[in-house]
Amino acid sequence: MVYFSLKYIFLLIIVANECISNSINQDNLQLKFVFILMRHTNRAPLSRYKNQTDHIPWPRGLGELTDQGIWNAYRAGQALRERYLNFLHPLQRYTPSEIDVSSTKVDRCYQTAGYLLAGMYPPNDEQTWNKDLKWQPIPIKTSLSKDHQYVRNEDKSIIKYLRYTYVLYIHRYKYL
């Protein structure tokens, strides 16, 4: 049931976005804020099948990301970087004051955020700490504050979540 309601909510968001974008003169628009909500990528099954042998073909374990899931998260980060290149820091580099990343305390979610950030923020010359490694550590919050508890409540409606997030960020960024 949740799957169908989420599907229709996202369809409604897409339709509303199309209606708004077709009725507004886009020459005068300026991007001020980007909010990205993402679920973990491809993962192994959470449990074994009834007739499955002891051999588990999932190298990272049940419920963990697959190689394809890791690659998909990394490529999603690259796609976000490409899409918002002009909106990112003028030097297109990671700046702690310009990004806030939160994740639930589930390994696959935390890792998905890390791989996405690796694709979105490759280190530039001054951020490179290992010339053989095209990666830089970017903090991911897992101990969520009271304002971000909506991420932990999986049984909550996405409508409540979006409404709360909209109000939270409108108050936070109303003077932009």
C-alpha cells in the first residue's frame, strides 16, 4: 500500500513541476537551494530463500550493497555534480558550510551516501591527501538531531515528511 501511495505522490510532484515550469518565465529564475532525498541503491536480499544452501553469493553479506549498487550510487553523484555544476561552490569543491548530509544508521544507507558524495565531490588539487586515491572524506551525520528525526520513522507518511521539510527549510532559508 505504501508503494502505491509513494508512486502517486512522486507522479503528482512531477506533474506539478511540469505545470509550474511551463507557466513561469524561466529566464528570471535562479536556483537557491537543492534538497536531495535518496534511498539506498541495489542491495542483496535481507534473508535466505527457504531452499538456499549455506553458500551465500553476496560477498558483503545479506542486506548489504551489491557491486552494482555501489556503482549506481557513485554515478548518481557524478550526475548530480554535472546537473548542479554551476550551483556548487565556485571552485566546484566540497565546502562544509554548503552541504549537510544525513543518513539512517543502516550500513547500506550510510555507504550509499558515501559513494554518492565520492562521485559528486572528487578532491581538487588542494583537497588531495593521497595522489593515488580520488576520494576525500566528507562527514555524514548518523546521529540525527530532533529536527531530522523524520528520516528514522519509516512508517511515517511521505506527505508528512515533505510538509515538515518544506516548513523547516522555508523558515531556515526565507531570506535568500
